[in-house]
Amino acid sequence: MEKIDISRFVRELKAVVESHYLGNGAYCRWLWQNEKKTRRLGVNEYGCADAANILYSIDEFVCSDEDRRLRIEALQSLQNPDTGMFTEETHHTIHTTAHCAGALELFNVRPKYPIKGLRKYLKKEKLYELMEGLDWFVNPWSQSHLGAGVYAALANSGEATPEFCEDYFAWFRENADSVTGFWKPGYSDVSPWFSDDHVNKGAPRYYFMAGGFHYLFNHEHAHQPMPYPERVIDTCLEMYSRKALGAHFCASIGFLEVDWLYCLNRACRQRPTYRAEESIAAIEDFAVAITDYLLLLDTETHDGVNDLHALFGTVCALAELQAALPGKIVTDKPLRLVLDRRPFI
């Protein structure tokens, strides 16, 4: 595989983030409205969090003491002092809380207030009630925001106890899916690889992969093993070869690309000799596809790039890709994946 130089694209990302700056440490998520006028313009939880995430990822995080103070205060000010939760209308509050706590961790600080809204899940019975109550059949992807976010929010805020962590990962050990390598046996086995009618037939299998990604980065953070890494490799390779990752895979700005790549690459790390050549070939093919798409974008006008949260997902994919293909993805400075520091994106 020849080297792919994405330096120009990465350099432009700093300008994108700077264009979203509102002053006093705050950032917006979007610069412009959509056709349905559903975007909350102005200061936004994901704008503030993902400005920090992206700048960290492209190694442009260094700022003055005053800028650092303002950025921390802007993000902390968005927390509910009574519940400790962060809320934004596009995601469940557990996702937003985990995401903002993760961004604050990059500054080596924690949320200003205790996360009282999640403390009930420190008890095993409440935690397992949450996990068993998730919609694993139709919405395993979006529901993983809750199942993974509860761990990440408590871990990133320093409130996770050893007992909670043991209970959390014990549930995943007991609910591993030997068919796909991910979690919750019985659901993915009856699901189609891809179907627009997934409401009736169960979620497409890539939903289980994308949901599993969220649980997987918690396992990686806690240095917990994958239960079936070979099956994760099989699943990722098959859905890629069958083009069963949805119509917008490698043709949009977002998170699905890092979901697939991270799952495959991290499973390969745990089983480096299993289907190794096929895995590298798939990742190299993916590298060409995603960079061919990204390098043609106008970062000043593209609506996906305009969304700092969606853009952060793409940046994560590039960071993991650069690590997966040493020496092949060229940037001015090495990219850094925030998941190698703390859980949740």
C-alpha cells in the first residue's frame, strides 16, 4: 500500500474548530441551521466537548492558562448542579454526561458537581436492571449510549467503585454473544445483515457492531479481554466484504467508520495471527475509501464538517487508522485517539 498524505485535511480541522469559537471558552456545535431548523445554535455541550476532543486528537490542545481556565469553566457551567447530569437534545442525557466528563478529563479535571443522577447504578441490582432493560433487538446501537455511558461517566468523573466495575464487566462476561463476538446472545443471531425493515426483523447486524464498539472501548479502558475476538474479526470482515455497513459508510462524516475499524483492529491485537492478512487488506482498502472521500471535501462549506460532534467521529477513525497502518497515513504530527486515554466518544 502506498502512503496516503492527509496533512492538509488535518490542518484544516484546526481552522474548523476555531470558526466555532464563541469566546469565553465556549463553542457552538453548528455554525448554520439545517432545513428543518432543529439545530440549537450557540453554545452547546457537544460543541464545547468536541472542540477539546478534536484539538487533542490533532495535537493542537496546548493553550494558555487563561484559555484553559475559560474552556474548563464553559464546559463545567453546562452541568446541572442538582443532578450532576449534562443534557443536550440530540442524545440521551447519559451519553451527554459521559461525553462531557470525558472531555473534561483531557484537562485533568472532573465535572464540577457529583453525578448524583447515576449513583443508583452503583448498586448491582439497578445496574443490571438498566442493562437488561435496554432494547437489544431493535436499537442496540443507540441504546449502547446508555449501557456504555453509565460506566464511562462514572469512571471519567472518578465515582466508579471497584465493586461497580466488577459487577459491570461480570454482566458482559455472562452475556457475550458467541455468534458475532459482541453482546446479548440470541438477538444478533436472528437479525439480517442489512434491512430497511429492521423494526420488524431486528436490527441489522452492523447495529450490534456499532453498539458493541461502545462496550468494547470500556473493556479496552479497563484492560478487560474480549470474550470472542475471533468472532469479532469474522463479523467485521464479513460485513465489510458484503458491503453491509449501510449506504453512507466511508461516504459521510460520523462515527460508524471508527466503530468498525476500532472493533476489527482491537480484536486483531488480541488475536494477531487470526486472519491477519485478510484484516490488513480490509483496513488498507478502507483507508483508501475513507481518505478518497475526505480529501475531496470543502471543509468550510460541508455540512457534516460543520457539526463538530460528527466531525469528531471521523477524526477518531483517522487516528485509529494511522495506528493500525504504521507509516502509511501521513500527517504533520501523529494523531491521538482519545480512547487510548479515557473511555467514551
